[in-house]
Amino acid sequence: MLTLADIQIRDPFLYTDRERHEYLLFGSTDPDVWQGEGVGFDCYRSSDLETWQGPIPAFRPPRGFWATRNFWAPEVHAYRNQFFLFATFAGDGHPRGTQILVADRPEGPYHEHSVGPVTPHAWECLDGTLHVDSAGHPWIVFCHEWLQVVDGEIHAQRLSEDLRRAIGPPQRLFSASEAGWVRPTTHEWMSGCRQGFVTDGPFLHRMRSGALTMLWSSFGEEGYAMGTATSSSGTVLGPWKHESVPLWSRDGGHGMVARTFDDELVLVLHQPNETPHERAIFLPIHEREGTLQIGPSSEPGRRSR
């Protein structure tokens, strides 16, 4: 048996399988996600969020797979009686993008569903997530990479009903610098050591009130951090209003919100942000006054698992 301290993982994503009464933890699991050949994605199985079994191979690239590196940020979504894995990949001559994979079981094994990335092919994109709107239409929400546009952007784009392709143009939701807590950063990949503003890891959460909230990550005063924004229209197209301070500010982020078997909310993120020390952490989180707040629910008699 493993604990979270034993599992190196970035960009963690927790899938709650109510039918089998187990949790599956996915994430960027290659030993060095920044360089070298991509290996694939593993997942881990638990019944209590404390002890884990694995690794379980969820995806291994087939012979001739277009991508060779940057296997990042897998997310698993149940949709129309199948399971779809949204993940970032890059390859020689191919910008980073989000491709959609499919499997008959949530743990996989996954195989290609879309033909290459569904994000714009000329863009450097990452961290695509699935959003299904109130009419049942699927969208992908993703980042347009700051290394390409300097002020990183988050976009939404409609997907075909079968999730095989994008339809219509991408629509910009906001740029990183629009959030007051975000600070510029530099990277050796940017020519002339210019400063830029990072967008990472969007995840949409529908509140019990009906409000639509987005978690997303960037850099703040204390390093890698995660903030929230709320859609004024209640739809993915916004406009989006940012909270003035990050939800998490201390060297961690790329988070998501999961529900336990007892319908409690759990915030899942990685910390620290340094390879190979990244680990998943789980924190109680609750909805209060239209926002997400870290801490246990005030409702009595509720258990966290």
C-alpha cells in the first residue's frame, strides 16, 4: 500500500467512481515531465483517500503516436456511457495541444479518440478540461500558452457531440493579467528574457447555487498559486470576475474539486511545484457566500469520506 507521500505526481485529478466505491487518482506521472521522452499516464486506486494501490497504466502511447514529450495533466470525465481522458501532449513539429482519449473503464487503458489535438493546431495550448453546459453541449476550456502570447489566455471552444473535434472558433474568456493577484514571471524559453503571465489548469465547478466557478493557476506573490473566477452570466462564456486574492498562494496549484462518497467537496492540488518533489494534497473545501473557501463544512454530522 502507498500513501500520497509515496506518489510523485503533478496536476492531480481525482475521479470518484460511485458504482465501484473507489477513487482513482490521475496526473502527470512521468519522472521528469519537462524533458525526455513521454512514457504515459498512470493512475492509483483507493477506497479511503489515504492508502493507494498502483501504479495502474492508464495510457501508453501506441507505435507511431504523434506526440513524444510533455505528457501532462490528464483528466477523466464520464460522458455518454464512456470515459474520456483529456490530456496535453507535444511532439517534434507539433505544438502542445489537448487530445481526447477514450476507454470503457475509468482506469483505462485509454486509446485515441480525437485525431490529434482538438485545440487550435497553430497554437501552443495546454490543460484542456471538459465542460458540459446546461443544454448538454460539450465544450473544451483550455490555456493558450503564455510562452506564445506573453499574457497567457484561457479560451472556450465548442466540441462536437461525440467529442471527436472542435466546432466553431475559440473564444477568449480572459487573460492572466486581468486577475489582480497574478504576478509576471520569466522563462528561459522566452526570447530576450521578457516577462509573461502564466495561465495553467482551468477547472470548472458548478456551485449548488447554480453559479459557475473556475479554478486556474498562475504565479503570485509567493510563487505558484491558484485563484478562482466566477461567471457573471452563469455560462462558460462569462464575463468572468476574479477573486482579488488566490484561493491557494503557497507554491502549489493546478487544482480541481472532487466529491467524496458522502458528497463532501475536496480540493485536490499538487505541492510543491518542483520536480521531482510534487505530491498531491487533499483539502476540505466548501461553498460559502458564492465562493469556494478552504476548510471543513459547517454542517454537522458530515464525514469527509
